[in-house]
Amino acid sequence: MADTIKNNYDPKLTHNEVGATISHLGIRKANTKVWQLYLLGLLAGIYISFGSHLFLVAMEQGMGKIIAGACFSVGLVLIVIAGAELFTGNITMIIGAVTRLYSPFLLLRNWIVVYIGNFTGALTMAYLVYKSGIFGHPRDLSTMGNMAIKIADYKMNLTFSEAFIRGIFCNILVILAIIMSYFSKDVISKIVCIILPIMAFVASGFEHSIANMYLIPAGLLASGSTLLQLHVIFHNLIPVTLGNIVGGLFIMLIHPNRIRQIVSLFSTNKR
């Protein structure tokens, strides 16, 4: 009997099951209370910051972008496995809004509250890591501090169009990582499905708005900027965020058959 069950085990869900999962998750996210959304968003900002800091460590150790990308994926692994609300991942909710499972208002409420939570969590982490002395001090920087400044300067010098396009490519891969994790039934498979696309976007030099909420403030603080001077990060965050939205919407809406499957499933469930 045990051998029969083992032989019949399929490690992944079907396309219809994934469609239903995305649909039901969207309904739950849309109806989550604002204060819960904010706290879950704050957690995601912290998780992504851990991944971003690991990225800095890997780069400072000369491990290269491939290894640094694998390290960065820890943030999304924590979000998917442990549970939190990530703005770039919640672009998947567009399916529920398009198929009228919930209103556009609830979609926008989720995106805005989660974005603010992500920003708060990431900025808090950047400040606390800076105060820990890991970056050294503006007049006596550690190698980690110099790497943080170098990466922040690079990101801040991107033009609007460069940051926007890199944001599009980034979130195509982030959404694919999340969707692939939905296909997987076990934790190890989910982790593998997350690592590969995230490693690809980091190694390719694409831009993730939530990661930049940590990486840019970290570099600016290390260089001597105060918290009140951090508003300049929106020079990067605005185009990258818009690009992330466009990339996420593109990959979610490019498959009309998936939308029809979800509508069909939802209609069947209602009956």
C-alpha cells in the first residue's frame, strides 16, 4: 500500500490547482485587515533586507553575482515559507481583480499598505545594521561599508528608463519564482523553485524596489547621510516600482487561458 502511494505521488500541483491557489490566496490577501497587512508587509521588508545584506556579504567576499543572487533569494524563501506580504509578489492579485473575485479598491489597498510596510521594515533594518557598526563609520569604513556605498551609488546613477526597464525584467522573474513555488508541494521543491529565478535576476543586474529600500539607504547611511536626507532614494524607487508593477502585470496577464481556468473554477465553487 505504501509503495502504491509513493509511486503515485506527484511533487507538483496541476495548472488548475495552481490557478485555484492563486485565486484563493488573492481573496485572503484582499480581505486581510489593514493592521495585519502592515505588520506582514513590515516582516517582508525585514526578510528581504536579510537577503539583501547577504548579497552585500557575498559581493564583499568576492563571490560574484551568481552566488550573491543565491544568497539574496533567502529573503523570498523566508516570505514564502514563513509567511509575509511582499509588494512585488502581490502583483499576482491582479488575477482576482480582473476576474472580479474582489474589487480594485481592495487590490490597491493591499498594494499601498504592503508597500508602506515593506518600506518601513527595510529602512529600519538599514538603520539598525548601520548603527551596529558593520559598515564602520563615515570616516573609517569597513570593506562592507565601502561595498554598500558602491552599490547604492550605482543604483542612484541609473536613469529613469534604465531603472524602469530593469524593474520590469526583475519582477517577471520574481513572479515566476512565486508561481513556481505554488506548483511545488514540499518545502525543498519550493526553495529550489525560488532560488533559480531570483539568482537569475540578481546576476543579470535587474532592479527590485523592496531590495533597494534596504540597499540604497544602507549605502547612504554608510556614506554619512542622515535619515532626513534619505528621500533621494525615490529617484530610484519610483521608476523601479513602476517597472516592477509592469513586469508583474505582464507575466500574470499574458496567459488568458489561466484567467479562464480561474474564472471557471471560481464559478464551479460558487455553485
